Amino acid sequence: MMRPLDDLLVVSLEQAIAAPYASRLLADQGARVIKVERPDGGDFARQYDSRARGVSSHFVWTNRSKESLTLDLKRPDGVAALKRLLAKADVFVQNLAPGAAERLGLGAAELRAANPRLITCAISGYGKSGPYGSKKAYDLLIQAEAGFLSVTGWPGEPVKAGISIADIAAGVSAYNTILAAILNRHKTGEGDEIEVSMLEAMAEWMGFPMYFASDGEAAPTPAGAGHATIFPYGPYDTADGAVLFGLQNDREWSAFARIVLQQEALADDPRFKGNSGRAAHKDEVNGAIHAVFSTLSTAEAMARLEEAKIGTASVNDMAALWAHPQLQARGRWHEIGLPGGTIPALAPLTGAGWTPRLDPVPALGAHTASILAELGLSEEEAAALTDNEKDA
């Protein structure tokens, strides 16, 4: 069964999350992804932890279905080997510091002169131009610069996202733009140069709060796990836990008042008409909800919410997500290989006509010998390069 990106060769000089996630998304759809790593430890995300059956949790998540090639790019023969690989590649992804690729002779202009069909994608914190072009960037720093921290948490108490949301935004943006460049290459026959900054990717995701605060208007107020403008919306305590739900309109409020709160009078109370009315009377609404939910178990509250056709959810932890009945019922879990074992992986979304690629997470340098042989290096040349790497 053909996958959309079968026969596409992606070379990625990557580390951490943003670039590895982008290239893994390409691998999911069939691309052959060769991950270029330092011989002295490789991608530093390999050392973040060892919680995923002896392997780093971040690394397992973002690096399945790849081949690991170790090259010492401080040596001319290492750079030369990489250039031989890029001469036949379709896509080159890198998230080195701005200017580092050019200093190695791996800049987009030089590579595309040798391979005009090559699509290059550089991922950085702020982009290579502008006053922040050389500024160091990490996920938390970009969350702060993009205003994300100002709309999360509680007033006066900002909270970062519990996942690498800025890295993920950049990785998804890179993936989408690479796919667009691949489609455009079918029209023009030419590759392209793509530049993705974490700040710009995250700024796009901040569209709602930016427009909400346009023309000098007040920004959304941080609301914890609630919502800055929609009410009631968020988690509420029950007698034995918590349940999360949200109301979107007056029809849902009426059903909520009658079926969940079992208070007919509240359904037509003019104070609670429209989201703005409910938000203006938060104390009264919250008081009514707490009075009822404090007497209900989570299961009872969920049953009433479901009966009223109110959008609701359990406040799950990671163990509950692993065991989520919906993911189980839809067959979303598949086993992938690890160095020394296997682990479940959530299958990526696909069309009905193909299955995703779910190959192992590579050990460091596991494919170096075979890739160098494929490049036409003699056994002596490959052995010399491997010796250089071991000496690094």
C-alpha cells in the first residue's frame, strides 16, 4: 500500500523537539528520514530521561521510523559525506543556531545550487534576520515572548504549558510548509527555501487573544483551566472528584439548568441570558453549580451532563490517557521497536487508503555503515570515517 511520501528522502540535522517532530511527521507518511547526529552522544534529547523503557521519553515520541547516521561535522570528511547525501535528497531540515549551517557549507543557497530540487527548511527561535536573529531560544522563552504566559494560569500567576507547545507549533508549521513546497515542486520542478521561527509559529497560534486585545482593548484574563470569555467553562468539583464541561449558548444553558441543576427558574432567568449575562453573574452561577455538584458523585454529574447533551470530559491523568477506552476502541495503539525492546505508539492520522509508517526508534549510529555504503564510499573510506567518529 503506497503512502503519500514514499520515495521521499529527508535528511535532518536535528536535535531537541521542533525539527525532530517535523521530520517524524514526514516519516509517518512514508518518507525515508535520515537523522544526522553527533557521534559523541547524538541528539541531546537522547539524554533527557530514560522513562520510556530505558529510552528518553521525548526521543521516543519524536524519532520513530528514522535512520541514525553519525557524522563528525567538525571534520571535512564528515561534511563531505553529508553533502553527498544531500545531493540526492528531497528535503533537508535543520535546527542549528542561525548561521551555523552556512559556516559548515550547508547553507540553502549552496546546497540548492548543487541540487535545485532540494527543499531546505531551517527552524530557529526567531528567524535569521531582525534584532532577535542571534538570540538564544528555548520553548519556555518563546512561550513568554509570544504572550502565551500572559493568558495562562491565573491573574498575577502565569503558568507555562505542560508540554513543549512552542516547539510543537514550530514543528507542525515546518511540516505543513514542507508539504506545500513538495506540492509546488510538482508544478515548478524546483525546490525551495523555508525558514520557520518558533516565535512566528507561536504568534499564529495566539490569534484569538491577539485579536481579542486589538486596537488597545484589554487582553483576555487568565482563567486557569477555565475560559477567558465563555462561561461556565472548565472544571468543577464533585463530591468525589471533578468534572469538566462547557456551555456555548442559551439552548445549552436552558438544558443545563433544567436537567443538571434541576432548577427550572434558572433556565429563563434574564440575568443569565447570553454568555455575557452569565459571565457578568459568575458568582451566582458558580454558587448554583457548587451547591448541586457537591452532592453528586463524578459519575452522577457526568450522567446528568450527558443527558442534557452538554460537552463534558473527565479530568484524566497520564495513566487514564494510556487506557482511554476511545483510543482502545479505535485501535490507535501499535507497538514500535526500541533499542532493546518495544513500546506502544499512537498511530498517526492517515487517509483510508494507506497505513502510517511505524518503524523502530533508532539506536545512535545504527545505520551509519549501511548509509555510507549506499553513498558509494569504499570499505576503506567508510572505515576511516567511522574511526574518525570513534576518536571524536
